[in-house]
Amino acid sequence: MKTLHEAYQARVDAGKLTADPVQLAVLPPLERVRAELAVPVKKGLFKKAPEPVRGVYLWGGVGRGKSMLMDLLYNEVSVPKQRRHFHAFMQWVHAEMGAARKRGVNDAIAPVADKLAGEVRFLAFDEMQITDITDAMLVGRLFERLFAAGVTVVTTSNRPPDDLYKNGLNRQLFIPFINMIKEKCQVVELTSETDHRQGRLQGSQRYFTPVDAEARAAMAEIWEELTQGQSHPQILRVHGRDVEIPAFHNGVARASFYDLCGRPLGPADYLALADAARVVLIDDIPQLSSENFNQAKRFVTLIDALYEAKVRLFCSAAAAPDMLYVEGEGSFEFGRTASRLNEMQAADWGSAPEA
């Protein structure tokens, strides 16, 4: 196994990376994890869980290379391990707990945590965020049991631990989990001002019309550039409901107009999407009119949420923004949405560093 500095330099030498001094500056805590996990665990007469190696909570703005650095570490760790997107992990937890309850288990968290702890010593999570009260109440007990079993956790996030589940319902009950994360993981901020996706975004056309083969090819190319072809469905838990985004990877979301506006979604759902994603691709926006008035109203609410959150937006649509909704009830009010769609096409839209 290589040290992380060696692995990083190998990628630079191969032309897969451009050396970033801020990324290099956060390699030592990740290398510490790799080196400490490489030390064999002494097995005594009495079977007791080893004290976990202190993990890392790596946070910073989108496109800074957090997931790449975590994957670099993951590839060089030789102990039993798993890498999960955090939302996919929580879906697995809910499914396993449901199965445990069907078996008559009262405390369904315990067998789930014990099963995982029996399989791995190192867990890598991408994009940790908590948006649902149910998950907020679960993760504290779950992680407490994992840490007690000697599991080391490294996770990435777009926000510091103290901002997890910010303004959430009964958030005071979540504070012990935040304190536990800060105790069991070294909090490291990736402060680079360089958004390594920005080169793919700057100067790119962002609005494609009409919806034809050329527009679809352009959207597919942008998606490939931003995600390297990696994606998974993303479940947003909103007020106890599951809202599925068909394709998601590392803060980049993609869905069709009908996925987002053809279903009975509302402001809370769109705000959850704007919170989870910093880049959104919307395919196949149709001509809007009184015939699809409800869908048009949802589209207005969606664009408002993305606009206020400074989310970068790519679209394929039946017509230019000013011609999308030209007659019928609601067409006059759509003027503000058309203006926002035009504004969001600017090359520097949404490029300001996150607060």
C-alpha cells in the first residue's frame, strides 16, 4: 500500500490530477488514519473491541476534491471496509431495521449496527447530511454502537458538523451526535478557493432549445463531465416522505421536468433539493400553458428555490425562457421565472464560494 502522498503524486504524474496545495495540506490527517489502521490489532485473551482509530470529518464547498481525497484513502486502506453514499446508507439502515422488526426485535438499531460492525473496521461516507427528523434520531445511537465496536469513520460533507440538521425539528436532541462526531473524528476543512468543477462549468452553455437530439447529447455530455458517469438515485426525506431524484452524484442532480413537476411536490421538496444539490440538470421542459397549469406552478416554485439557493442550473426546454409560457392563466406571472432562467445562464452564476 502507498502512503497518501505517494498515491496523490502518482495521480498528478499520470495527468489525472492538478496538484492543489490546499488538498496537499489535508493529506496528513488522512494519512494518519491509513497508517494507524495498518497497525495489526492485538488480540487478547478476553475479546474486547479495539478502540477505533480516530476518523476524519472532511468538509468544504462543492468541487474542492473531498470525495476524491476520501477515495484516495479508501483505496489505500487494507482492513475490511465499505464506502457508502450517506443517503444510500440510511436507506439500507431503514430497510435492515424494518426486517429486524418483522423478526420481532424491539431495539432494531442494535442488530443493524452489530451486523455492520461484524463486517467492517473502516466506513467511508460521502456527502453526510441530515434533513429528516427520523434520521436525526437514528444516527446518534447507530454511530455510538459502531464506535463502541471499534469502527473508524471518515466522511465528507458540504457543511461543518455544527451545521448538520441546522434549524431542524427538535434539533437539541441531535446535538449529542454532533459532539460525538467531533470527538471521534478530526474535523478538517478543505478551504480551497478552486472549484475543480468550475473548468467544466465556466463558459458552458446552460440552456438548450429545442429539445432535440443535439440538446440531449449536450446535456448527456455535461452530466458525464460533472459526474464521470457515476450516479445513483437519491432519496430526500421531507417531512417523513421520500422524494426520489433519479440521478445524483456528489452534489450534482439530474431529473426530467416530469420527475420534478409532474408529481405533487411542493416548496419543502424543492428546498430540500436546493439544499442537497449545488448543480441541477433538468431535462425536457415542455411548452407551458393553461393546459399544464399545475405543472407550470410547480416549475415556478422549483426555479424560485434553486435561484434563491444559487444552484447552478442546466436545462433542455421546448422554447427559450421568454417563450416558454406565452398565453393563458399564469403567463404574466411567469415573467419573473423567465427572467430568473435567463439570469441563471450567466457563466458566473452560482460560482461564489459558499458561506
